Amino acid sequence: MLLEVANLSVYYDKAMLINNLSMGVERGELVSLVGPNGAGKSTLLRAVTGLVAREREVMRRSTHGEIILEGSVTFDGERIDQMLAHEIVKRGLILCPERRRPFREMTVIDNLMAGAYLLKDQEKIRDNLGKVYQLFPVLRDRSNQISGTLSGGEQQMLAIGRALMSKPKLLCIDEPSTGLAPLLRAEVFQKIAEIGRSGITVLLVEQEVSTVFKMTSRNYVLSSGKIIAEGTGEQLLQDEVLRRTYLGL
């Protein structure tokens, strides 16, 4: 198991956002995490990637409340739930955040190179850049363009490409289809499927389940901070209550 989450709970002050949750991702899998708004999907990604731990440290020094994180997160055989985000990134667990968030005043190439800041081997950086350009040719064409002037779809490709520059062991992608037109959404999903086929392990948070279930090996359904179902897309879609109540189908 590359990623293993065991009995994880996250409280912001007295509000429980993740409730005794356990899940895992095997090497080479493309796994999705789906569920309605407010289910806790993004909070789970933030906990796994160290951002909740960072917020907890900040809030400990302030009077703005308290964050409690219980349970364990193990990545590649090592406990990481007490680590901060930059320590987790060094181990190869990378988050591509929701709503893209490029460095808007920087060029495309500068954004991509920022994703490789941990790498020292220039040959590896060039090789990773070539693979990103092969996956997203538009980024090569726009390499000297200011990132803030890109379309929404191009910015999403840039965000994923930037995350790939560090050659992640596990790539977590949060809501990549948000705000995209249907054609661009389909293209982004196609690229994510290609990333999965290339051997990179992917954990994908999405609400567009009809498309996602066709490309994933397994799926988890979240509601109110709990895993309520797990299985292949075909298995989950056979449950009529699940379809209507939690998947919006």
C-alpha cells in the first residue's frame, strides 16, 4: 500500500470534518474520492498532504481556535501525519490544488520550473519538462506567456504539469473540472487518465462521477466525513440509493 489512512479524524474547533476514516491507495492505481459538497473530500486531501498539520501549528500560536488531527497517515511505509507539507512533498506526495492557483504574474515556463524546485539534477528537470510538454503541448506553445492570461483549461493543465515536474510517487488532484466548459473538462480528464496509465499513482477528488468512474480502478464515496461506500464504478452505480442520494445521478 503506497498510501494508508487509518482511523483519521479532523476537528476544527468542535466541528468534526473527518470522522474515523480509513482508506488506502495501492501503487499504480488511479483512485477517486467522490461525494457531495461539504463531504470532507478537500479536508481529507489537506490532511494527507500536511496542510492541516501546518494550519494546526499556525492556530496553536494564535487565539483563533484549535485543529485536532487524530489517527495515522502512512506514505510509502512512513508515518507522515505529524509532518508539515514541505516535508511530505520531499517524499513524493504532491497536491494539485483546487482552482488551479498558478503564479499568475509568472510565465508558464517559470511556473513549471517552480514545480521542480526540489530537484538538483538538471538532466532530470529537462526530462520531466519534456514529458510535461509531451502530455500538454499547449504549455510548450505558451511557455513564455504570463500564466494569468491563460484560459481556465490551460491553467488547469499548467497546475497539473507543475505538479508533475517533481515526478511524484502519488499525485493528488483536487476538483480539476471546476469552472471548465464541457470540452475542456473532457480533455483534462483524458490527460489525467494518461497520467495514470504512465504509472504514476493518482488520487483524484471529483464530483463529475459519470466520467471519473470510467477511468478509475477503485472509488471511495464520502459523506459527512465518513467513507460510506467503496468499489469500482460499475459496482457503485448498481446501488440506486447511492446513485440518487450521494452521487447526484
